[in-house]
Amino acid sequence: MRQIAVIGLGNFGFTVAKELTDRGAQVIAIDEKKERIELIKECVTTAVAADTTDEKALKAIGVHNVDVAVVCIGEDVEANLLTTILLKKIGVKKIWARAISPLQQEIIKTLEVDNIINLEEEMGRITANCLIAPNISKFISLMPGHSFMELKVPRQFIGKSIEEIHPRKKHKVNIVAIKKKKPQITATGERTFEEYLEDVPSSDIPLEEDDVLLIVGKDEDLQKFSKQ
């Protein structure tokens, strides 16, 4: 079982810590504010109030033994950087660090962490892509130039199968899954829909109007496909 330290329990850090725990990780949640520790202590393996810019405090908690440390500290840039530097110094195997500005991101790059989390930049890309194409519900960068996209089935593809569309051959994208809706009748006779995921979609079944395609490919090819 992976042991992960989540440092900084604002909205972002709290969510990361809780989701990791729900997925089976052993989570050490750390924040200098005791009220945040009180809020999360029942949701994680261990919750500790500590100043993570203090090397002795980090070692006392045992952070140097975790598989990954995630620095989620947001507004306090100095604490974010000092914590990241100390994690490197005490020998943490892998470090993910949050950056909230281009300058901070450049500084963190020099520290050679394993991953930089830039929520503002990522949300900016997602928002821009969704505004350009309203049928796109999600657009996530996987690496420069390549992304994952959730797209409502383009009108011209309704009633056609994946086999007929030829997404890889004609459009250079891969449809990796499909979100579908299954009609249901409640005990009171009300008609509702239950959403489910086909993670290995059949290539010969016609696409329906309410289907949402989960697609991977180059950004330029995804944008072209979304405008069909």
C-alpha cells in the first residue's frame, strides 16, 4: 500500500488527501493550522499539525519514509518552496509540488521535482477549450500537444457506429470509452436516467444522441473532431 504525505490542507489539499484515502492509499495529512487537522483527521490515516518549513518537524512525522509527498500549499509561496526544498534534502523519493504563478513554476522546476501542479493554468486551458466548443465537457492535457477530451456525440455521428466513423483512420483520435444513459422507472413511476460507462465500447453499435465520447489524441486532431 502506497504511503503519501499531503502537505497543505486548503480546499485542494483536503480533496487530494480524502480522494487518495478513498482509493486505498495510506495518507499523512499535514498542515500548520490545527482546525484543518481537526476537519480531516477522520478521513485519513494520520493527520498532524506541524510547520513543514522545519526540517526536524518533517523528520519527526516520518515524511522522509513516504513514497510520495504532495506539496499543496497555495498562497504562502515561501512556505511552499521551503517545504519542497526540505523534502528534497531529507530524501523523499518522489515530490509533487503546486505552483500558483509562472515565476513559482520556474523556481520549482529548478528543484527538479517529479511533477508540478498548476491548477490555474490547467483550468484556464479547460475553460478556453469548453468555451470554444460547448459540446466539450472536459479537456485535460496529458502532455504537451496531447490531451483527453469528453465530447457529446457530434450530430452527424448519431446513429453511426465507431466502425463507420473510423476515428483512428479518418480523424487520428482514439475513442477509449463512452458514457451512456440507461432509462429507469422509479417506484413512483417517474422516468429517470442512470449514467454508466462502457470502458471497452463495441465498434459496431450505433452511437446515441445522449452519448458522451471519451477521446485521446493530439490537440489539433481533437479540436477538428469536436467541430464535426
